[in-house]
Amino acid sequence: MTDLPSGKAIVAGVTGWPVGHSRSPRLHGHWLRRYGVDGLYAPFPIAPENFEPAVRGLAAAGLAGLNVTVPHKEAARALCDRLDDAARRLGAANTLVFGPGGAIEGRNTDAFGFAENLKAANCAKTGGTAVVLGAGGAARAVVLALQSLGYGPIRLTNRTASRAEAVTDALGPGIEAVPWAERAAALAGATLLVNATSLGMTGQPALDLPLDDLPAGAAVNDIVYAPLETPLLAAARRRGCRTVDGLGMLLHQGRPGFHAWFGVDPAVDEDLRRAVAGDLLAPG
């Protein structure tokens, strides 16, 4: 375990506006301590109007890179010198790797994090029909991950139909836009259901979705992690479905950035879950 960072410490962080809610400092701080890395991971609140000059200044100052959260993911993609395929296809970057001369490489690790979380829960069944609720940035990452895992068709439904259709246009064949009014019927024959909306999150409206047509052997993943067991996951568990909470997606999406900045491919385990979300875990 390392002491306080030295003057040679590798520095990275997370930026957003606001950024105080981010659990990334807990995540990366835990890994820095576990692996004895001489490093520091800190929050950098940056207002939207200052985003580009601030990020370029941090890159020029020698930071290793940044995680990027709302509302900056699209702006982050726009200022990159290089992009990975996921950032290019999703139109957003959540991980920036700074290189010599202030060069900026943009990555999107959300699809990776989602897929790795499914695999860790033994719920990544290659092939089969998936139903995805939502059409925002998280839903796009989920769809991209499901395509990589071989799911199809992917039935995508969103309260605003035009946004679902935009995702089908952007991410190619194998995606079917389903009207929101038909979301319950779309569950018939599905092997996986994913809630990629904020519905059911603490402080947000509940998700109204009867599960009568969902096969009992299906897996259900809610990318929400506050609460860890959402009403959707509780209902799915009572139905006999396998359930996957959203915390693992957050933990796994952090791995590529930590590896790029600090040179260690970190592990995701129960100790990390407790460190990052101990306040969300049920006692006992």
C-alpha cells in the first residue's frame, strides 16, 4: 500500500458539471491503494463554457487523463485527436488518455463495462432476443455491447419514438424500434431485458413495466445502481429471473482508463463493490 503520492505521482481524475456526485474517486482510489501505485485521482469540476481550454490545459500540464461524465461526453469526443471505435460509433467519449505534447485520445468504455458486468454475472448469453428500454447515451452503449455479444434482434423502446429510431439508424441492422405503448408485449420470447433509463432510480419516477410476457428464464439488468435493487429487479427476482444490478457496469467501465493511466489491469471484486457503494449495500 502506498503512502501519500510523491512529486512524481501519476495524476488522473474525473470531470463533470457538477462532479461531486461521482463515485469514480472511490473506485480509482481503491485501486491505487490496492496496487500500491504512486498516483492520485481527483475530481475536476469544469463548467461547459470552459471545458475545452480547461481539458487542454490539464493535458498540457502532464495529467495522464480523465474520466468524463455529464454533461461533457459529446464535447470530449469533439476535441480528441484520436478516437477508438466505440467513441466514434457512440458519438461520445467517457475516457481521455493524454499523450506527449498534449495529444488527446478519446475512448468510450461504457459498452465494455456493460458487457463485462453481464459476463461476470454469467448472464451474457450469446444470441437471443434482447429488449432495451431507453435511447440515450447509456442505451446506445448497451446496444453496442449486445451487438458485440451476438444478441439479435434487439428490441429498443423509448418514450420518445424518434430517439429510438435515431439509435436504430446510427447503430445499424438488427435493432427494432418498438413503440413505448407496446413495451410489455415486446418482452415475449426475450432472453434479456435491460433498463437503460433513469426510471426507478432514487428520486425518479417508477418504471411501469408489467413482466407477464417475460420468460421466467430470462435475465434482467437494470443499469441503475441507486438503489442497487430497483423495483424492476425485485419484480424480476420474484418471477424467477436472473438479475444483474448496475453497479458492475460502473466498476468495469473504469478498468481500461486505470490501465491506460497507471499501468495496472485492475480487478473487480466484492471488496471493490463495498468500497464504491458501501452506503448502498444492504446490512448483514
